[in-house]
Amino acid sequence: MNLNIYRHRLLTSLRTLPSPRGWVFCLAVSAATLALMMVIGFVTGLYRLQPTEPGLALRMLVVFFIPALGEEIPFRGVLTPGPNDSARPRLEIALSTSLYTLWHVFEAVTFLPAAAPIFLRPDFLLCCAVLGLGCAVMKRRTGSIWPAVILHWALVVIWQTWLGGVSALS
């Protein structure tokens, strides 16, 4: 296995910003991802509207680094190919999305046992897969992880602040 490919992918994805057309594409993918996750979450009861959780400013900062940037670097920056990176992009996108989803199971059974009641729910894992796929599609099309980081960050902040995520994890 040539690790230089993965190092190159990561560095390129960190240095690349989407074109204006790429940002429009990412906005459309983000809207579709958000819509599908909202349907899944509200239909199954995973999401429920609640008053604003305190600590929004600190949450926004922490979520940017963990999980948004911290998970996008390995799963999209390293494992997801850019526009001209691979002869098997669908396979690599499926692999990165699957590993990203399974990462949440691993977290729940190892170092985040308090999250297990949520992280092991099939609807939560389906939302993880939808988010992972949306982020991977944006990375593949634009070569940049930044739209994925922004989407990941925004969705986790929304979930933790207004949709029951903080109370579900405590």
C-alpha cells in the first residue's frame, strides 16, 4: 500500500477550496443531506425540538474540532478520493462511509459508553451514513474537505443545541 497517495489526498483536500460552482453543488448536497436526516430523525423520534441548550459558543468551537474536523480528516480527507484520484471512487466512497458509520459504534462500545443508547440506534447510524455519504460526495466532486467540515459542524451543532443531542448523550 502506497501511503503517499493518502498523504497527498489529505494535503490536497486541506489546501483546496471549491470553485463557485463547487460551492453551489455542495449547497445542494448539504440541503439534500439535511432534508433526509431530518425525515429520518423526526419520523423515528431520534430528533425532538427542545429549547436552546446553554453553552452554544463553546459548543460551536468544540464541535468544529471534534467531531467535524477530527472525523472529516480521516474519513473524507484521507479515505475519500478527490475528482481525479481513483479508478474506483464508488468503492472508496462506500468504504469511507461504512467506516465512518462503524466508527460511531466503536466509540459507543469503547470510550463513549454514555453515548451507546444513541450511537447504537439504527436511526442514528442511518443518519451517520447519510451524513458520511453527503460529505464524501462533496469531497469527491470538489477535492476539498472544507464543505464537509462545515456541513458536519453545522449538523452536530444543530442536533446538540435544538434537537435533543446534548440531553441524549448525558
